[in-house]
Amino acid sequence: MKKIYKVLYPIGFEVHEVADDFPTMIPFVEVKPLEGLKNEQSQFYNFAERKWEEAVTQDYSKRLKLLETLAETVQKENEELKKAAEEQAIQTTDTQLAIAEVYEMLVPANKEAK
């Protein structure tokens, strides 16, 4: 088992324990959050630098970069899902056509047998 951390926006995290082979994808990271802070939730994950930073040092350019990174990743994943859905639809249509062809071959055969 391994621990992964869900990055909360604008600050904070949630700890999740998952199987060692569990894929880590945004908004989760494997980088352990900072320790020794007065409030452990007063930190954010800087995706560009791949590290946790204390929120008091956060500036707006870093917050903007975080949002841009999250938006780009979500957009990329949405495009991949859309592509997969389109491929699935094509496969389903091909399967339905094949079933219809087999049915058409069998139905006349059944009528002739009667």
C-alpha cells in the first residue's frame, strides 16, 4: 500500500491509502506534504515545480499557474475520454452491423427450412 495526496484548491490536501500499483493522476500526487507547519492544511502543491509550498508564501502568479496546469490537464483528459468514447461508438456500431448480417443470413434459412 502507498499513500497519495489529493491536492485541494486553493490550499490543503487529503491523504488516501491505495494499492502500490494504483496510478497517480491529477489531482493526486505522491509527494509528501510539508511537515512541521502550524496548520498542515496551510500549504498548496505547485505542479510546475512539483513540490508543496506553504500558503503564506503563495503569490497570485503561482495560483494562476496552478489553475492553468489543472485546466490543461483536465482538458487533455477530456479529449482522451472523448476519443475513447468515439472509438467505443464505432466498435458498437460495427458489432451491431455484424449481428444484423448474421441475423439476416439465419432468418431466410429458417424460413426455407419450414
